[in-house]
Amino acid sequence: MNLFKQLAIATSLSLIVLAQPLFGQTTVKLDSIQVTASRISSTVSESGKHVSVITQADIREMPVTSVDELLRTLPGINMNSRQGFGVQADVGIRGSTYSQVLFMLDNVPLNDPLTAHFNTNIPISLAEIGQIELIRGPSSASFGADAVGGVVHIKTKMYMEKEVNRTGGIVSYAVADVATGQNNLLSGDAAVELQKNRWRLSASLRTLSSDGERLVNPGFDAGVSPDEFYNNYFNQTSMSASFSYRLADDWSFYVRGGVEDRDFSARYFYTRSEFDESVEEITSRWILSSITRDTGNQRTEFNASWRQVDDIFDFNSRIGIPANEHTTDRYFLNLSHQITTGQVGAGPARIMGGAQLTNKQIVSTDRGNHDEVMGGIYLITQLNPIDRLNMTVSSRVQFDAQSNAQFLPQLSTSYDLGDVTLRGSAGRAIRVGDFTERFISSQIPNLAPGRNIGNPDLEPEKSYSFDAGADWRPASQTILSVTGFYRTSTNLIDYILTNSNNITNADNLQPNENYFYSQNISEAQTSGIEFQASQQVRLSASQSLGIDAGYTFIRTSAETGEVSKYIANHPSHQLSLGLRASVGRFLINSQSSYRVRSSETAQVIGAVVPDSYFVTNLNIEARLMNRATIYTQILNLTDTQYQEILGPPMPGRWVMGGLRFRIQ
């Protein structure tokens, strides 16, 4: 590590120590912002979980271009990206695999049935996001399968305000953010909203494209490609529109739909071969809706959604390898009813019962055609049995075609001591194997040895998780948090080199050859600790300082031997630091991270995952008038050369500038 990086890290650590008496930016979020960590709305401090909330104001000011970059700044997140700018990122929580995190948009799941690599393909404009809730820890009892490490719930402003009834004439506004930068980067993010009395209408457009960086082509040196260099280009466009209407004083209707297109270089995303010249195109169409009736003591909500994703993956058509084509459909229904009772102990109880149904379908050239249904029924109760004590008891019976019915219980508690809130939770969660893990390469005749082959008989992954923590608020604008966690998992899915003579559920393999066969073979124990601190200090009417710091330690082990890198592909230590200074019309915001992890190398393509790396992103902006702001962002200020997934390099230093404005 060079001297500049060492000084940057030392400065960051010094600022954390000096700022200990000042932390507290998230105090308001703990005490007043409503979240749905268990489906039932509550404050963060009542939820019994370690929940982080990113607001629209945070999104505007941070040096980020996508949702996964927002999440990277939070403790407990283990991120493995294959490119910047939201092209593709695998998100884990508390050491979970990227498949063990449930992504949701406006109370419906986003996880793609083909592969969890697509989970961060968030199909809406950043300008439309009202808040993002990061719910750490198991949540399968409330939300269903895949919520093992936690839940990322993205809520649009329209969904959060769908029951608001405004009076008077038409209210309208539009926001836009346009930028350009190195490597022919073009970025646009815009949203418009109209509202009057009982109805609201919004539309948004997001586009992001670049020629990418010019990189040395390992295939040229190996003599398998005529091109000495290649570019890791990307093009992303999404359009969305929504409508909400107050049908009556206690009834509301909400619908949102959109389309998204992605086209990008996927070279070395999934292989370490010098023949890899992969490009990928992903198109999605989706619609979601909700009908809500809220009478005060009773609340009913019905959610319905459909999402179709077309994926074309071309590994190297130049040498005659045909592209893989997949189309997946996911249909989702959820019905819940909540009752608020009279006094039960020290306060009213809130009881929610519900059921959900999911249908997943795939048509694929190499995975075949499949159609399956899964669902569950759940019961959630929030109690205040004695003064200062909050409890949430959740249970679910989950059904799917791959196994017997699963019982998923969970308990979350918090106790308010005034300046300190104690919290803890325990629960059971599962994850069902996706179409790739179960059917990859099943339709390729006479499959070549060494390829991956799916296992249609996979059982769900199962886990038990426990955590305990405390939030201390020594002053009105100060908060310090610490959480310890532990998870034990069985039936973990991994690809193991297996002789074809021992694979009985695939008929396209060559005799007595070895293949990477997906199996329920692993057990693992994950433990760790999270620290978080935050502060915003108002120096004067026009001057303020803010600081957010976090540290996460994660360790994954197994009694049966070494855990595979697929299951334990997370940093062991990660430190994050956000600094914010506002003086008059000027704002400076930096986000820095330092990560320690196991190093990896692939000499055939010259790929290296370093054992540690430090990255800083910087945003500098000036408000030109009340509704316009000009800014400059420098991503990877230190020009760190690193990879998080062995193969595709992360971007080096990247400078961009833009204009953000609002019309009302």
C-alpha cells in the first residue's frame, strides 16, 4: 500500500476518534422514521433489529450513481461488484451469500428466479426513491424465502404517500440530474409528479452509458483473440410510471410499471478463461400494484406484481459458441390484514395475518423450460407487554415444490432505558435454489467435462440466526451502535467436482468425466460484530458538519473443514467513513472504505483480488439558486487498482460533473 493510501486511512481513523463526542445523524431515524422490518410499521428503535434507512436527501448528496453504491456505505454489507455504476453487484448481509438477501420494491420481491446476480438491477430512477430500508438479520418469517442475511426494501415516494389526500389545485414538480464524465460517460435521472386531491401521477427516466475503460486483452497475448485491447462498456436505460388514487377515505389504489434495458461487457464476470469475450443484454418488463383499506384499527393490503426478464449471454460467438438465451417470469400475490387491539399490557397490540403466492417460470436454451409455485401463510404480532419493552413474534409456514413445508419462527425485542436501547432477535430462515443452480447446462448435449451441471433435487438452504445489540444516544444529536451476530447454516448449495458416474439426475454427461455439480454439501457458522456511529453538528445557520463511521468484522467457518470461497466470499474486516461539510451554498461529501479479505489470483487472465484495498468517492457541489445545483464527483479518488470478483477489474479514478435542478 502506498504512502498516500496509508495517510488517507490514518486520517480517517483519526477523525473517527476525534468525533466520538459528536456522533448522531441517525438519531431522528431511530426515533421517528417508520420502517416495516417485520411488515408491521414501527420505528427503528421499536423493531428490535439493526435497521438503517437511506433517505432521498442522502441519495442527492452522496457520491453514488446506483443503489448498490448506496448500500456499500453501510455496516454489515458485504459487496462484490463486477463493475461500477450499478452494472452488476452481488450483495450479502452479515456474511451471507448474494443469493441469501431479499430485495423488495414497494412491498413486492425483486429477486430474479434465474440468478441472484440480477438482484441489484433496480428498475427505477434514483429520483423516485423515497427511502431504502436495510433490515439486517433473518426475515423469512415475515417476507418468505431468500431473506436469510436480511432484506433491502426500496420504497418509492409514490408508494409511501399513496394514502395522502391533498386539497386545492394541481401540484406539480419535476427533478432532473444530468451529468457527463470520462470515457464518454452520460448520465440522466429525471422524475415528474402531478397531484390533485385524491390522485397522484408520476413518471421517471434513468439512463447511464459509457464506452468504459480501455483494458489490456489477455486473449491477445494468449493468441486466441485478434484484439490487443477491449472496453468494459455499459448502457442502461429504465422508464417507469405510477398512479395512485384515494378511492374513498379509507381505500387507496396504487400501480407502477416500467421497462429496463441493460447492455454491457460481461468479460470475466463468470469465468477465468482467456477465450471469454462475453457481452450480455438484459431486458425487463414489470408491473406492481396494491389496494389498501385503512380504518385506523384495521388495515388490509393486497399486492400483486409481474416481472419478466429476457437475458442474452454471449460468451464468444466469434469462435462458434452459441449465446445462451433465457426468459423468466415471476408472478407474486400477497394479502395481509392487520388489527390494532385495545390495551394489552402497557400498550395496544398489532396483529397481522397474511398469505402470499409466487409463481416462477423459465424458458431457456441451456436450462430448459420450468414452472413452479411456492407460497406461505404468516402471523405477526407486535406487543408492548410492559412499559419500555417491545416484542415482535413472527411465524410462517412456507411451501415449495422442492421440499416439505417449513416452519419459520422469529422473535425480535427491544427495551428502552432512556439514552440506551437494547435489542435482540432470533429466527430461522431458508433459501430455495434458483433455476441456474438446479438446471444449468441440462439442455446441452454431450456436455464437455469441467462445466457446471445443475441438480434438480436440491433441498432449501436452512439457517438459524441470533443477534444482540445496543444503541446509545448520549446527546440529542449523537448515536453509537454495536451489534453482535451469529448464524449457523446447513444444506448450503455449492458446486463440487464430481464424477459423472455418480450423477444420477443428468443424462447429457460423458461417461467417467468430472463436472462441477451443484449439491447441498456445506455447513457453515458465521459470526461477527458491527459498530456504527453518526453525527451531524449545526455550527451556524449556514454551516454544518456530519460524520458517519462503521466497522464490521465477519468470520465464516465450518466444523467439517474449509469453507468454499463461494460461501465465504466476504471481507473479514471492513471500515467505512462518510464525511460531510456544508458552508453556505457549498457542500463536500466523501465516502471512504477500507476492506481486508482473502486474496485470489488467476494468472491466465492476469486477475488479482488484493488482500486489502482503500477507496474514496468524493462529491463537491454548489447551489446556484434555490432549485439548481452544480456538482463534481470523483469516484475512486485514490485510483486504487482492485477486483472484488476474480476477473473483472473495478473502475479506476473516474471524474464526472453534472447539474441537478428542480422545477415546481
